[in-house]
Amino acid sequence: MVFGSLRPYAELVGQTMERDTKFSSVKTEQPMDTPVLLRAINATLRALEDRGRFFRNLIVAVVIVAGTSVLLAVIFLRWVPLFGFILLIPLVGGFLILDNRRVRCWRSEILQMFRIEAHDYSLFQKTIGGFRQLPLPIVRSMLATLPKHVDGQGNAAEGTEEDDFEAAARRDEQQVLAVTFLLTSALSVLAGAALYRSGALLSCSLGLVILFAILKVK
């Protein structure tokens, strides 16, 4: 997969940082901090690897759950094991929440680097966008979450934009969590209603579906 090619870049960045540190130590005989540009690139590569790992784990979990449900249904000649497909909803919801939090953590880390050390921010965006072997659509979507300019004079102006993004991201996370819970609960109760032929459970499932529809409209 594309994410599998990120490790060589992470190792290359690490080797470059180690070489630059040794060179600076020999030349000046004083410790020198790693350039913020290299640390920002390394942080981005780590974030991409983490997001890729989350997605791969999701695919594996989906295959296991779906395959087990179908296999048990075929072996026992019963449709009840197919209720296992309901587990796919919390799996997907959990992936979306983890992915959202990882992007927010990366964004906060990048902004902290450049605002404290006041290095060239636009150069980082151009450099990371020039790695053609990286998944460019994903990289661009991550860069789109960052403000256009970050410097010592723009901290106060960009603070509102950052707060707006964090607030919107938290709202999205809460909405995903609520939708995941409601939809999983509704389908679980509906499965119980079909299994036990219970009108009460059917009514509860319909109520949960209505709540889910209201939440989606909002």
C-alpha cells in the first residue's frame, strides 16, 4: 500500500537529522537543536503512518467480523450469526474518531513548532507537498486544516481560526460518537425484536431510528 512506503522517508529524515547534528557538534562543539523543518516533516510522516495503520486495522477487523459472521451462518445454517455485521458500525465509528484525533494532534504539534520557533512555515508546506511517493490527496487534506500563515505577528489573528477548527472538530467527533451509538443500539434492538418477536423491542428500535434521523438532519 502507499502508506507502506513512508518508513524509508522517516528513516531518511532521521538519518539526515542525525548527520546534521553530528556535523554541527564537530564544527561548533556545542549542542544544536534539530531544525524545525525536519521535525515537522518527521511528525507528518509519523501521522501518515499512524493513519495508515488505523485504516489497515479497520480493514482487517471488517474482514474478520464479516467472514466470521458468514462462516458461522453457513456452518449452523442459521441467520442469527449475521447479526455480527452490526459490529461493523462501531468499528467504522471508532476509526473515524481515532483518525480525527490523530489529525488534530498532528495539527497542534505543527503549529506549536512554527509558532514558538518562528521558522519558515510556507517552506514546510511546499516541501512535504513535494514528496510524490506520499499519498498526496491525504497530505493535502491535512495541510488544508492548517492556517495559511503562522508567524510571531500572526499568532493572535490565527488563534481564532485555530479555536474555530478545534471546536468544529470536536463537534464532528461528538456527532460521529452519537450517530455510532444510536445506529448500533437501534440495529441491536431491532435484531432482538426479530429474534424474540417482541413488539416492545420493535418500538424501542423505531424510537432510536427517529432519534438517529433527527440527529442526521441537524
